[in-house]
Amino acid sequence: MKKVFIPLLAFVLTLQLNSCAQKATSAVDTQKKTESFAPTKEEKSLLWEISGNGLAQTSYLYGTIHMIGADDFFLTEKTKEAFEQSKRLTLEINMEEMMDMSNLMPLMMQSFMKNDTTLKDLLSDEEYTKVKAHFDKVGLPMMFVERIKPMFLSALGNEDLANMEQTGNVKSYEMEFVSMAKEKEMPLAGLETAEYQMSMFDSIPYKAQAKMLVESIGSSSEKGEGKDQFSELVKLYKARDLYGLQEMLQSDDTGIKDYEDLLLVNRNKNWIPVMEKMMASEIVFFAVGAGHLAGEEGVIALLRRKGYDVKAVIEKMEE
């Protein structure tokens, strides 16, 4: 159970790149009319340097994809160099704490719906049959998923991702960075707590979560688009194209868009003072979902608006 839970938590609770869209808002449109701070089409990079605004040393910001096929995983030399220079690794949540069973067990309990609610209570007979068939196919019996919050399960709505996780042909940037940090005895930190992330599920009605789950499964299995969408996502990620990723995510048609402020914008804003405090005292390597970086409400734009010089580290693309 722990093997399934940790990748799900990293993928679902942080940022679902394959389903969470950064749609434009009126506030963003107003900002664009004055001055844009968002990464441009030309700033193709996953690695960014943060300097200026009184900082004594440069810190680094890296955009991850929470789950990716092992064959597509890569780390550039400049990324490795930046990591080596850093004194602390900061992720969205402190993954080291997640591996402590005393912390993990209470979080696992929070993944269940309240008041004995089950998926059968939230879905029509036809929808329930579809969901059951999907999870049977990926090797998760309904007795295991029946009471888990639907949005938590949506990470397995894409068959490609589910199969990669089941076969072990998947890598996590977060877990790779944690391993690298342990090798050099680098301390770890989180921008927010896992408890806070879990609490977000309780702010979204279970019915709405169930609808997202059915749509995520439908887009993968019925339309035959899930594999192509994920392949395009990985292609853009490997091209370090944050602008392209944002455009792709904006076209997403799932109900998760309605909760963009909760899942994305507010979290980005909450992270900035935490990052500022950390950067003021030491060189930090921040690694967060790439979907958090782009756009006028993304981490890069928010830092630039605060007066920091956030510069893309451009590297030659591998053939």
C-alpha cells in the first residue's frame, strides 16, 4: 500500500500536470496590459537562477514532472552543478517526512472520504461500472479504492501512468532529488505540509471530484486520447517548453479548472514568503511541478514582481 500511496501523493496532491489548467483570469489579463513577468516562448528552461533583491547568493528553481517514464527521465549537467552548489533541497512537501510511517499512516487515513461515503454513492451505475473496469484493468480492486477521495484516484485515470507505476517503469524527479540530497547529506524542507495538501480535497465537493475521476478515465480509455496527451506533455517537458506546457494545460476541459485558485494560484502565492526566508540565509535548490512556474500567477512571475532577477539557464537540447 505504501508503494502505491507515495507516488500518488507526489503526483496528485502537488500538481496534476495532465489535468490542472492555468486558465487566464481577469486579474491576469489586467496584469498583461501593464507589464508581463511570465516566462516567454524563448525562455525554454526547467532550471532557473534566482538572484538580486538583496540576496547574498544565487538560489535555484527547477520545474519537475511528478511521474515520467524511466526512458524519458533526464538531468542536465548544469542542473547537477546547481544542485551540487546548493545547501538545501526544498520540494513542495518534505518527502523525507512522507517516508516516516508515523507521518504516513495519518495521511493515509485522510485520503478516505468522510461519513462512510463510497464511490457507489457518487456515481451512476454506468459510471461506477466504467470506473470499476478501469481499476480492475490496472490491478486495483474496488475494495481498495471504494472509499478513497475520487480526486486522489484521478492520478490513475491515465492508463499509461497507471501501467508505468505498476510495472516500475517510472521515475519521480522529487524522489531522485531526495536520493541525491541524501548522498551529500543535504537537509530537506517543504514549501507546505502534506496535511495542508490533503485538506484541499475537503474543499472540493466529492460529487465534483467524482466527475473529474470519470472524465479522466473517459479521456484515456474511451476517446483514446490519454496516451497521445501524455506523450505530448512529456515531449513539451523534455523540450523545457514552459510556455507550451501552459498552452496545453489551458485547453484542458475537466472540471478541475473551477478550482484553479485553490490548487494552483493560492499555493504559488503562499510559497513566495517561504522561499524568500530560505533564500535569505543559504543557497536553496527549489523543485516544484513545472505547471507552477509559467504564467502571470506562476512562481517565476511572482518572484520577478517582488524584485528578484529570475533567469532561465538555457542549455543545448540533447539530440
